Amino acid sequence: MTRLDRFFLFANKVEEALASFAPSTAKCLIHGCGGTLRADGPNNGPVLGGEAGISFTCLECSAKFVAQITDPQGPGVREASVLSISIPTYDNEQIRIVSPGARGRGGVLTAFQLDVTGRLDLFTTEILQKAWLTLPTPRRALIGLCDVSEVTSAGATALGSLCHDARDRMVMLRQADEHETQSSMVPLRIYATVEAALQALGEIPGESRMPSVLSLKDPDS
Ligand SMILES: [Zn+2]
């Protein structure tokens, strides 16, 4: 019965089998990781408000990449432009890097946006720092705090010192309702609209807007 067992084992892993038909591996781009990305399989559903992509998960840091194949180059290697990267923090909480050109909350993004969902404490600020350091230099980003549930004082202090290179710039964004007191959250100015945040961010050089590119390798290459 070994062969039959094998067959069922195979059938149970149909998703993995499907994934093996997709471009299979790439290198994780998260700062300091360098782990291997494995394709989760073709993802034809709408992601990021209309864009379709292929998703990958890093076997090392569990970051989830959504990317679009941009340049078929024949067998062996293809390239995919990264639309977003989600790095898990706590259960159902994450830091998400959304690339310029992808669709964000306020329409198509013209700068990188780092969205924090859930707690903002010392641990998640360390993850946020990795996400920040993953961006192309000079770094320009909106830090989206719309979905932050709570901020610890250690997290707020760490957030305040995240951007320490004079060539880089980040601005905080929280589209809050008028009853909310914004300044108590973090020791930085928080902008209530994407337009105001972008204006504060100032000119965004072309190299600061370059979405990351994955070099995809087929399983057998
Ligand atoms: Zn990784």
C-alpha cells in the first residue's frame, strides 16, 4: 500500500504541488533576513484593491510578499515587482510595506507606506525598523498608524528615534476622527490626511520610489 499512501500524500499536498508550477523561490528582501521565499501558489484574487499577484512566504522571517511578474525572461529566472510585504508581529497583527504604484487607502500611492496594524510596542517597533531599513535610500515613507490599537511608552520612544539618518525622511499618518487627540500617541507630528502627510514629506526622489524586485528561480534551476 505504500504507493497508494504516497498518492494520497501527494493529493493532500495539492496546494504545494500547484505552487511548484509557479516560479518557486526567491531571496527575502527584508533587512537582515536573506531567507528563502517559497511561492504560495498563483493568487488570482484581487489584492491591494484590484491588483492581482503571486504571493510568497519567507521560510525564515514569515514575511508574506505579494508581487507581480514584470518581465518574463524565458526559463530559469523571471522578475517580479513587489506590491506589498506583510511582516507578522502578534496574532492577526502586522507591519505592512506597501510599494508606490500599489493601491493604498487613499488611492494609488506615490511613496512607500508602512502600515502598522495592532500594537505599537518595543517589539513591533523593532519590526517596523527592519521594514524601514528595507526601503531604498534615500528613504521616504508615510508611517500609517490608522490601525494601531495601542501604543506603549517604549514603543513611542523607539518610534520617535526610528529615522536618524539626515538623508531619510518619514512622516506619520493617522486619519483620525476629530474627537481623537492625536499628539498624545507618539512624540512626533501626526498628519490626518494623505495629502498633508505627502506635503510634509516633500520632494520624493525617483530612487526613493523604486519598488523592490524579486528574481524568481524555478524549482529545478
Ligand atoms: Zn525573510
